[in-house]
Amino acid sequence: MSDHILLPEGSIEKQTTTLNLGPTHPATHGVFQNILELDGERIMKATSTVGYIHRAFEKIAERRPLYQITPLTDRLNYCSSPINNMGWHLTCEKLLNVSTPKRVDYLRVIIMELARISDHLICNSIVGVDSGAYSGFLYVMQFRELIYEIYEEVCGSRLTTNIGRIGGFERNFTNAAFEKLEKFLDEKTGYPAQLREFENLFTRNRIFMDRTIGCGPITAERAMNYGFTGPNLRAAGVDYDVRVHSPYSSYQDFDFTVPVGTTGDCYDRFLVRNQEMWQSLSILKQAYKKVQEFKGAEADIYHADVPAYYLPEKKDVYTKMEALIYHFKIVMGETEMPVGEVYNSVEGANGELGYYLISDGGRTPYRLHFRRPCFIYYQAYPELIKDGMLSDAVITMSSLNLIAGELDA
Amino acid sequence: MLSNEIIQQKLTDKFGDVLTDWHVPYGMLTFTAPNELNLKVLQFLFDDADLKFNFLTDLQAVHYPDNKGAELAVVYHLHNWVDNIRIRFKVFADINQPDVFSATALYQSANFMERETYDFFGVNFVGHPNLIRILNVDEMDYFPLRKEFPLEDQTRIDKDDEMFGRG
């Protein structure tokens, strides 16, 4: 803040205060520690400490067959775990050279875009909460609940979903799932109406704008150098989106735009996320329409034909010899993987989520590394909040969409 | 349009035969560079007017205990956003003296990634401004992702009767 009065160099009154923001502070929405050096309320220096909830996923994954690693990926970015799950399945499919039917791709797109919306709505409404506007958070929360109900219809769980299998889904989408999706997409009573109301509350709100414009900005060059990806990078003006650059799961069949900002501050990040939710809604509608076009036997396809990796249906296990053998082999983790190394990435809710998998032909990965977007862009945080107010640091943290689970692996 | 062949040609023209082990697993050009040349390769890929690899996607290490004298591999994933092409290259280091030059001067994003790699594998990034543990506790005196710390094998092949309650 330029109008802040600076004490002259060497003044005896000049002294800074050290403040621990975190590890468990209600305003940080997670376990983050920042040791701030404050001059009055102005941040001179910040030192971040991470790793409070490190759970050694990469080590654990070295002793697990592929399908048992999916639950580990849930716990990275737990606000949008289906994207992590799908990213992991896509990585395995790339390694195993499995191609999925179109219907599976479209169903995956539906789940991933729902997850993106559920992540962005939390992030944006939390920015509202941290700037003193609580009601928006409650407005959108009921639709996160509806998204979780859709997950529940598809896979049975809500937060840590473990959704899908290598090759497709564990079961076909039920009618109830599609009905809930229709309810979600309804223009008058569904999420579009709610999102419009949410935007009415915030986007041109003078107080919110004053609070967020110019808060925690970053230039495009710095953002690239810091390894930003996802909405935070796009808010700085770089239109990099994995869904467009290297389409996976048939994203090339959909018509959508990549919203970009200019200044990379909290307000731009907020706007980019809101626009992305509109784009996700549009993708959802297109995907739902495409899924409905499958008729007859085609409408029953929900997985690829990969018996060695796709767990067979239980009724087949009881009646068919082959299914029983594969069931046993998969559950006991006795299927060997091809030798190779593969890097695959998906557009996670907060950036490029990458999986680097090295297989030596054994039953478990030789090495698995998660490229976690949070972890990489969090190192810019001290630079973003420097010379700002303490309360701006809180807002910057929530608008970066930091998820402790992803940060610490 | 930039292709893997052009990249390989340009790198070979610049560095000669020291870059080895060229292969293209799953479409991504992969090669090995000598340990001491990692920064030169990164800088060349960054600066060259055609290559424009100016985004460091990922940096991490792999431990190959049987590869005597070059046990630790540091793997760089780079991305050219203009032509949308990715490459990967590795440098190997001796586990008894795992010195690799730090890329932090070129990429700010390498800071945490190198700290993480140091934390789990003990790779000593020469020139890193703050090479301390990041995810593990500071008091830890070993590098947990190295292969000499095995976990219980859940996909065991030695299924004797004892494990099924009959022993």
C-alpha cells in the first residue's frame, strides 16, 4: 500500500513484530504456517512452512497395485477428488494402452466438470467469507451438496470418492444420477440461477472490489517462472489449459472458451473461476446431451474391455470361471504392468495435475510422483503478500485455492 | 512445427555425443545428460529461439540402487507452451556424493521441488538458496524414498500357508 507511512531508516521507533499465522488458524482453512515479519500491519517478510499433514503417498504407492492407488489420489485435492481419480485412471490407461469408449469419456467429463464446479464454488465463496461476506458461501453450499449426491449415486461416497476404475466406471450411471444432474443444470431452479445470484452479490460489489482489486497480484512472467498453472495462471493472462493443449477424455469434442484475466490479483482470480464455472456448466450440458444420444446397447457401455485390470461384476464372478480368475488376480494385485515410464496430466481444479509413473514390469509402480499444482505455486505466496496488509494475506491465501492435502501429499 | 527429431538434432548439434540414451516412451522425447551439464542444457532449451522450453513442469528423483556409481536420477520435465511439446531429461548422480546444480536461478518453481527432492532422496542441489527439509521433520536423518527403506510388500509372491491361517 503506497500511502502507508514508512519510518525513516535508522529510526529508533522502527521495529517489526513477528507473527505466527498458523499452523492452525481459522482464517487459513487448513494447516499452513507462515511466520510474518510485520511493520505495523504491513508485511515485510513471510516464511512459509509446509508439510504438517504429509502422509508419504509416493512411498506407499510403491507397494500398491494400480487400483489401490486411486484412494491415495482422493486425498490430494479433496475438494475435487474425482478429477484426481480420473487423472490417475487416465495415466494407467496410457501406460497399459487402453482406449476407452466415447460414452465413458463423456461420463468422465460430466464427473470432472462437476468436480471443477464444486472446487471453484468453495474457493470463491471462501474468498467471500474471508472478506466479510458470509452469505454467498451459504447460497452455493446447497449445490455442492447436490454435486456430492451425484457422486454418491455413481460411486457411493461423497468426499474421498475413489470413483471409477481403470477403463471406466464401476457401474452405469443410474437414472437418479441423471435426474439429479438435470436438477443441477436447471436454468431457473438449478445452479445457473444460484451462480447468477452469487455473482450479483460479489462481482460489482464496491466493497468486495475495493477489497480484492490489486491484492496479491502477479505478472504473467513471474507466474510462469513460479510454475503457476490453472486458474491462478490464467488470471495473470496466460491461456494455458491442459484440456485445450493436450485434450484427454475427448475434451476436443466440446465447445468451450478459456477465460483469462490480466492482473493476476485476487479479483481476477475470482472472476476467472466464476467464468470457468459457466464454461463447466456449458460443457456439462453438452456432455449430458451427447450421453443421451447413446441408445439401446450403446447406452449400457460404461467401461472398456480390459478384463485384466477392470474388476468384473460380482454376478459374473459367481458364475463365470474367467471372471473369477481375473477377480482374484486383481484383488490380490497379481497383474504385472508393462515396463515403461509415462507422464500424464489433467487440468485439475487448481492447475496441471501430473502423474509421473515408472514401471519396471512389476506389480506395483517402481516410482510414482504426483505433480501437485498447489505445492508448486505456493512458493510464490511470500512474494505475493509482501508489502501488503495482514488481512490481504488471508484473502490472497484463500483466493490461491490452497488445499493442504495436495500441498503436503 | 517443432518435432522430437528437430529437438534431438538441435541438442546434438549443440552438445555433441554427451547426450545419450535417446528414446521416446509414450511420445515424450527422453534423454540423459551428464551431471555437470544439466544447467547448460536447461539454459539452452530455455533460450533457444526455436526450442522455447520455458516452463519447468516437474522435477524429481528416482533411486536405482543397482546402478552403481549413478544411483540417483534427477528427472526434469519441460514444456514448450508455444508448440505444445514436452520433453524429459535425466541426470545421474553418485549416491555417495549426490551433487547436482540447482535450477533455481532459472526457475523460481525449482525451489520447492528441489527441496522436496533433497528431502526424500538427499540430492544435494549446489547453489540452492535454502536447501532444507520441506515435508518431513527437520530432525530426520535419512532420506525415506530411497529403496533401502522397504515397506511391507502387499503384493507378496511368497504366499505360504501361514499367511492364510493354516501354518
